[in-house]
Amino acid sequence: MTAFTTLLGTGIALRPPYAADGPAVCAAVTESLTALRAWPVSLPWAQYPPSEAASTQWCDESRAAWQDSASLQWLMLDRSSESLLGACGIHHIRGAQGQLGYWVRQAAHRRGHAAEAVQLMTEFAFHTLRLESLRIHIEAANLASRRVAERAGFRLTDTASNNGMLIYARSRT
């Protein structure tokens, strides 16, 4: 089991979700639905209508997933206002490997929040979880996410040609 952990950056905080966060998550998803639906392979959950019930369930399931350490999810919050900026996580943790994922609400795009979240998660994965490698699967047309990965030191290693995904990887040094 991995203890619930809040990660503090310069402008953001990453903290595990609570059930009470469901309405704020739903509002962020609803506001950003058009942008999120542009990436159906990466964000299949965004193809369904958002609801407070579904968002609350996601919050509950995300907390429960910390118990077996297979998936660690955080809400991305503005450090000064504590407003919800998006969500991120380390998924598919198996052995010494994991996969990062992230999304940022529409109103908070292009402010460096995803880059800071990726940096915080990468440091946590390598230094606390002692993972050896991380991957990020990104749809080829998602140039913003590709830039986030590249700026965080991830390198393009593979293409999953059957679904238009690019695979970026980074190893612990």
C-alpha cells in the first residue's frame, strides 16, 4: 500500500481526491468536454456524458486504488486558490514501471500546469516509489501533450500504429 501523498509544486498541488470533490471534478470535465473529447483513445471516459455521480464514483475508486498501489491518482489544484485545474496519475504500476496520464481543464490550458504535474509525478515515481521507468501514451495529433512529455525529459520510443498513439519513455537516472 502506498500512503496517500500530496505533492507540492511551485504553482500547483497534487492531492488524492475525496468523494466530496465529485461536483468540482464534474464541473471541470463539463467545462472542458469538447477539448477532452478530441482525444478518444487517451481519454475514453470523456466520450460519456459527465455527471456528479460518475465523478464522485471516480473519486472514490481513485482513493481505493491507492490501497493496492496499482494506480495513484491526484487532483491538480492551484496552490494559492485551491481551485481544481485537472487531474493526473501514475497508472498501470507493475514491477518497476508505470504510466503517467494527465488532463487540464479548458480554462487553465497553456499555463504550465501539466508540465509541473508531470515533473512532480516523475520525481515521486523515481524517488519514492523507486520505479525504474515511466511511459506516457499520447495521441499523435496532441502536440501540447507531446511538448509536455518532451520538456520533462521523456523521449519518443515507439508508435502504437494500430491506434495512433505515440509512446514516450523516461528512465530513472
